[in-house]
Amino acid sequence: MKHYVEDKKSQFRFAYPIDFLKWALLVPGYIKNWHLGVRSKETKKLVGFISGIPIQMNLNNKSMKVVEINFLCVHKKLRSKKLAPLLIKEITRRVNT
């Protein structure tokens, strides 16, 4: 299974079944444009991904629509290339438009 989260030393690993990922990402009212992936030019493999889902939040007795970032994943070899801040910036831009 290739859908997992692990710590920096690869000692702790969480495996996510595909059904769970679909359940977490395809919530009622999800916005396809808020699921953003980056692929390698040469191999076409996914090397980065970020997703946001719309949620209702109550704050001081006021209901407001906000975005929850569920997953932010960057390939180990690209983590020093500042891909994560770029993904965050792009998802923020998409949510604000």
C-alpha cells in the first residue's frame, strides 16, 4: 500500500486505505478545484498534494463557511525544495477566489 504517512526517521507509519481517502476527500459539497496535485514532468508520478474541504464552523454563535486542509503531502526528496509553502500558497489563492 502506497498511501501512508510516516515520521522523518520512517519509524512510524500510518497506512490509509483508498476507501478512507475517498471518504475524507469527497465530502458532500467538496470542491474539485481544492484538490491540488503536482506531478513530475519526467515520470508523471504524483510528488506533491494538498486538499481542502469546505466546512461550517460556529464561532461566537455565528456560523461561517471555512476551509479545512486535510492532507499536505510532499515527496521526501522534494521537501527541501520548498514545495509545501508553494502548495499552501496556491490552495489559499484558490480558496480566496
